[in-house]
Amino acid sequence: MENLLFAMSIIERGLRSFKETVYRGPIRSISRALQIERVLRSGYQAALSAMQGEMIVHEASGAKAKFHRTDHMPTNLPERSVTEDLIDNLSADDVFYDLGANRGLHTCLAGNVIKDGEVHAFEPNPVAVGDLEPNIQYNDLSSRVTVHQKAVSDTGEEIPFVVQSDSTGNTLQTSTVDEGDSETITVESVNLDNFIRENELPGRLL
């Protein structure tokens, strides 16, 4: 058994090393151009899950959600006090707007509290959305969580968006990002005040 666990840990490290050293820059751009990035990511995640176990469970103030294990889902709940404060202030009939939902950590935790309301998850990064949507399904939240593959801005127009190689430090602030292994893409954006008004939803920006 110890030999098997040791072998699995070596394979896991090999997978991560391959992703970090080989699947970068031009190769990643080619996979996007060929529209096979999601297929490659699904294969990578399936292999990683086989090595580590299928899911991660996070809990805050009695709300619990499970997530597919990926490089971008933390194993320990980050900013626990902030997340618990958020959950403590939610009611079952609230409408919750997650701006920059990423892989859905707060979306799914909030969705398990909001039974009679709605959750709107805004995430412009197509790679992150590829993880976000399965996590919503994984928690049986499709009936009350809506994913919007858009950024939130004051213009509601198409805008530049910087995607970092690890797809976690993404930003609309293109002027403040070191080139490094990043890519600037064009994404749709929405003005949240207009979105709330047009959809006759509660809430407004102050």
C-alpha cells in the first residue's frame, strides 16, 4: 500500500510539473486556437482526481459545498472569517451577486443557503467558467444559480481582460500587469446597476 501511495504521489507531481513547465505559452495558445483546451483540461483534472481523490469539501457557518479537485481550488478555506461573515448575513430568499466567481467557492456556499432566491455568478475567464459550471452541477444548484460569462464594469461594453497563466490572478487592469506568461483577451462586460434594473432584481450599487 505504501508503495502504491508513493507511486501515485510521483505521478501527481509529474502531472503538475508537466502543466507548469510544458503546457504554457505557445502550446497553450495553440490548444486554444484548436479549441481543445477544455478537453485537455478535463483529461488533466480527471487524472489529478484519480491521484488525489475526487472532491474537496468546504464548510462555513453551517453551509457546505463540494468541489471538483483542481489546481485552483484551495484545500483550506481562504479568508474564513470573511466567508463566514458572508454566509451569516445571507437569507434563504436573498439574491446574491458573485462578481469574479472564479471556480465558484462563494457561489456554491451561498447557493446552499439561498433556497428560494437567486445566485448570479459573473466570471469572464472562459477557463474558470469551465470549472465553475461543473461545480454548480456537482452541488445540484443549477436551478437557482445562473452563470454569466462576463466581467462587471461601469461601461457594459467589450473590454480587455488579462488572463494569467495560472488563471487565478486575472484582472481588468491591463496597465498594471507584468507581461510574463499572461494573455489579454476581449470579454463582454455588464453594468450591474443596469443588469439589476433590466432584470427587475433586488439590490443596487451604492
